[in-house]
Amino acid sequence: MNILIAPDSFKESLSALEVAQAIATGFKKVFPDAQYQLLPMADGGEGTVQSIIDATQGKRIYNTVTDPLGNPTQAFWGITGDGKSAIIEIAQASGLHLVPNAQRNPLITTSYGTGELIKAALDEGVQHIILGIGGSATNDAGVGLLQALGAQFFDEQNQKLDYGGAALTKLSRINLGKLHPRLQQVHIDVACDVNNPLCGAQGASAIFAPQKGATEAQVKQLDRALLHFAQKVQQQFNIDIQTPKGAGAAGGMGSGLLLLPHATLKSGVTIVAEALNLAKKISQADLIITGEGRMDAQSIQGKTPIGVAQIAKTAGKPVIAIVGSLRADYSAVYKHGIDAVFPIITQIDTPENTLQQAHNNLKSSAENIARLWQLKS
């Protein structure tokens, strides 16, 4: 039996490779003679750089950049083996994990550091950039990123805007005349991990700002700020940045990136799947196992397990998802290629202890699933 294990990371707990290894360990207790292929996946969030580096024999490059609170931090980006493409994750410079729980506040957090990574890649001479925009701590529509690349945003007093999502309500004028000159020569594929629009009930603020520290009142404030930003862009450049799929990804960064000359929003998992030749590997497997930290109805908006499952279903392969936890609306995934879902949490505990037990819980759950699969054999 050939088993392909292609999960995403469990955020703030295990990398995608560690998840795959734990699942394989559990399965091997029941199927020791099976052939296992571990394929750590990503959808534009954490792990995207490493996945593509591994696939192309590339390397990491480290830079000191600005974190979401404006402090210096060390971050890396990847360059493919041929030196032509850069792979950058917003999570590296502007990720939620960089901000302690008590300091999470999307009214003030900035994506400036991600722009500094892009500038470093442009200065390196790459011809193409893959930008993964999952896992952000920000809700600033990518304005911080654009500021790092030379764009200028002014209020009615002709003062430059401060960092953060709240500052967007003061936006009066945008100047793109000082953008980094190499942006005219480099195409940026934006790997979106969700398909959400910019504003409204399914927009960046309503769906994702609470996990970044926003209160209910702040969610409304941030949504108004993003709407104001979109209206100003429409007025000045006649560009619709509200409705494209992925515009709401990374606190609206998907929308802001549409101001760059050669940026295209794409499904992140599709980009990674193509780089890793996932379709061919699925065609050679008898069983596909995928997973993510939490599965819910949002998973169908472009997350890794659904991307894996949709390719698997095209090849007529069974798909099992092993996940950290479930929300009540998770059953939506059954209409999108997932055959069965198994959460791994075995007991009520503190969040910290639960995250620490992820490896053991994964092994145990994988073994139990393998025993169930054995009954089918």
C-alpha cells in the first residue's frame, strides 16, 4: 500500500513536516510494510517557503526587518535553486506568532517588514516572486508593505499615515510614483490561503481580525477603514480591490497588492501543489492523508486540505483529514473532497498544554485511524 501524507502545519504547534512525520509514525504501528511519502504542504501561510525550497533545491536568505509592532526581527525568505524566483511568507516578518497574545492589536500592527523582504528579493535580482500571505498579524490592507516598497499614503493634512489598520480611515491621497523600479520588471504571484473579499460579513476584518486581537467594536472600525481605503483606490486609480477572490487575505493585503504593476492573486495551495508536483504523487498513492490545525467552514475557502482533496478526487483517491480541532461547521468540507475527518485532541486542557501534546495526539490518532482502515482491507 502506498500512502501519501500531505498536511499543512498546525499553527503555533508543529511544522507541516513534523505533522507528516507524526502521522507516519502512528500509521507504521499498524502498516509497517506500507510505502510512505511525506509531502509537507502549505497554502501561502507558514511553511510555503520551506516547501518550495525543498522542491527546487533552493536556499534561505536572512534579513533583519520590522515586525508587526515596529521592532526589529530576523526573518528569512527563499530563493529557488536556479536563482530566478523568490519565495516570501508574510508570516516570517508580519506573522501572528511574532506578537504576544497580550499585545495583539490589528489597529496598529503593520506589514512593513514583509515589504522589506520583497525589497531584499528585488535587490537580489530575482525575476519572479511567490508571496505567501497567510498567517498575518495585520489588518492594514498591505499598506505597510507598500510603504516599504516606496508607496506613499497621505492624510488630508498631507502627512504620511501611521502604521496599522486604524490609520486607513485618515487616507486622503496615494502616491505610487516612488515604488521600487524593479517592480516594473518582476511578476508577483500572490499565494492566497483564503478567498474572502475585502469588506463585509465575510471580509478580512469580520472573519480574521478577532484572532488578531480585535474586539467586536474594533472589527467594525477596521471594516470601515478597509472600505474607506478601497473607495480611495477606486476614486484615484479606478481599480476594484474589494471583490477579487483573496482580496481579504492577510488583513486585506490581497487588495493592497493589486496596486503593484504585476501582482496576481492566486490560490496558494495551487501554487505549492504545482511546485511539488502533487498531482503526480497523488496518482501513485492508494490513500491520501492531509490535515491542518483547525478545520471549519473556512477551510473550503482555499486551505491546504481542500486543495489536496480536490486533486485527489480528480484521480479517484480516498482522502482522510487529521486535524487539531474542529468547529461545529466543519462538515462543509465533505462536499469538497474530504471523505473523513478526525480531530486529535483527547482531553480538555489549557491551550498551551494542548499545543505541546500535538505530536503525541497525532501519533495516537493516526494509529487509531490506521486500525480502522485495516478493517476495510
